[in-house]
Amino acid sequence: MPGAIYAEGLVKTFGDVRALDGVDLDVPEGTVLGLLGPNGAGKTTAVRCLTTLLQPDSGKAVVAGLDVLKQPNEVRRSIGLSGQFAAVDEYLTGRENLQMVGQLYQMKAKAAKARAAELLDQFDLADAADRPAKTYSGGMRRRLDLAAALVVSPPVMFMDEPTTGLDPRNRQLLWDVIKRLVSGGTTLLLTTQYLEEADHLAHDIVVVDHGHVIARGTSDELKARTGGERVEVVVHEREHIATAGEVLTGFGKGELTVEEHTRKLTVPVTGGAKLLAEVIRELDVRGIEIDDIGLRRPTLDDVFLSLTGHVAEVKEEDNGAPEKAAAKDRRHKKEAAK
Ligand SMILES: Nc1ncnc2c1ncn2[C@@H]1O[C@H](COP(=O)(O)OP(=O)(O)O)[C@@H](O)[C@H]1O
Ligand SMILES: [Mg+2]
């Protein structure tokens, strides 16, 4: 039986760009899928297809047991969507935004009011509830956006980069909300470029690049597949980065990564502690002073790098222009409520 979110062979092209090139997904009910990929990989396109905002060229999608192509209205009533294209109306207050969503989903006015109050509390927005959303900070706006997606407690949620650009405190706050949500049985598809976020929240991970699924599994499975340990060295002098890089490449079994600003070099190795001792000797012979050296297991960042050839990085500007998108989104919501 397919899961709460299911896709088979999803294809979506924009002119020459194959944004989705045959994507399969299956998210069991009550679990979190982390959809990862570099910028332009097709994450948002996948979310938009699955949430009826875009019509795929071909393929099949079933969400909450409903055929996305044949029953779009029913699907819209069963899902919540939040994230990159935030659906917040700038000119309404936080409270009005939430009440409006409730009414779009045909809640009685009284029920919509009560639900709004409950969510404002839960999202730490009660104090700002009666100020227009345009006076909110980025973190508050994201919280309002997420709250808006939860007005009707949908069984299936989609979040497109819900914490991009947030400070650590707000990110933690959202993570807590998300965890509570999932423990209540919600199925969630989450896109993110923060691999720590996927590590933290997702049961399963799917990595996409150029519209293709290039890997899937649990975080641990992906790390195990990426294999082996890493030697990580922090050199004392910036000028020694290049030479240290040569040394590490000599011992390494894969691509060297260098973080210039922290003077940290990392390379995958096999050979454990014995090899580490050899690396230390060789660095010493070359007169390279080190601040820190160690062996560590691969992180999800290593997995991402080895799969996509990119270091995961968030480009803030990709999250821009929420206002325009929000207007479009509202139009959509109104249609959805019909
Ligand atoms: N409306 C659109 N018109 C033209 N190209 C688009 C459109 N939406 C997305 N694309 C292209 O499709 C690809 C995937 O984009 P997207 O799904 O936004 O990636 P991601 O969310 O992973 O960064 C990119 O090459 C992007 O430029
Ligand atoms: Mg995107």
C-alpha cells in the first residue's frame, strides 16, 4: 500500500529544463521525509506538484490516499503547505491571517477565532497578534506562516525550506513544533538545505539533483554508504593550508575539502588510528603546525558532498520575494476553499 505521500515517475519540464525527471517517492504515514538537494535540484517543483500548485507533465501522485491529478480539491483540503513561498498577508495582523485561513477552509467564525488564538500562543506570537504582519521579524513571519499551515491540522504537511534564513533560536523553536506535530501522527515532507535539520527531523532522506533521485535511505544508511572515516585537520597558519592539503590528498581515499576561514581540511581515509599517526608525522616533517587533528565519522554534509559534488549552502536570495508569491498563494487558497 502506498504511503501518505506517494509519487511515481513525476516529470515536470520548464522549456528545456527538466526540473523533475522521473521522481519516485513513498512516505509512510506518520513519518518525516527529508528532501535534500542543491539549489535548482527540483525540490520546490516536487512540492508544488504534490500540493496541486503545478501540474506535472507525467507521472502519478497520491497524497493522503487521494489522486493529486484527479482530486486536487480534496487533496488541498487534506494538506498543509508552508515554507519558501510564505502565505502571509502583510497588511493583516497575525490573528487576522490565521482567522482568514480558517474561514477559507470553511471553519465557523468562532472556531476559526479559537484556533487562531491557540496557534498564536503555541507559536509564541500572542504579544504580536494584533500587529500587522509587515511589522514582524523574519522569524516571527516564518512562525506565522507555519501556524497558518496548521490551522486545519492537516494529516499531511509539506514544508519547503521552513527554516531557511532563521537564527538558531527560531530554528530550534520550529524544530520543536515540527517534532510535536509528527508525534501527533502527521506525515511530513520537508525540504531543507540544512543537513543538520534533516539529520534531526527526518526518518528517511531522499537526495535529488537535476530532477533525479540520486540516493535514498536513513541518515545512518547514507552515512554508511558514503563510507569510512575522515581525517580532519585544523592548521595553525593560513599559509600552510596548501601544503597540508597535499599531505592529506596523499593519504586520502577521496576528495579533499578545505574550509578556508576555519583553516580546516578534511579527507576521507581508510586505516584508522595508525594512518592518523602517519599523517601527524608527515605534517610534522613538513613543518606544519596544527591546532587540531582527529578522525571522525562522515556527517550528512559529507554524504551530500560526495553525492552531488556540492557543499550544501543556502543562498538567502532564493528565499526572496515572498510577498508576490504570497499573493499567488492566497489566490490559490481561495480557490481551494471553493
Ligand atoms: N516557473 C519556472 N519557470 C522556469 N523554470 C523553473 C520554474 N520553476 C523552477 N524552474 C527551474 O527548475 C529547476 C528546479 O527548480 P526548483 O524546483 O525551484 O529547485 P530547488 O527548489 O531544488 O532549488 C531549476 O532549474 C529552476 O530554474
Ligand atoms: Mg526551492
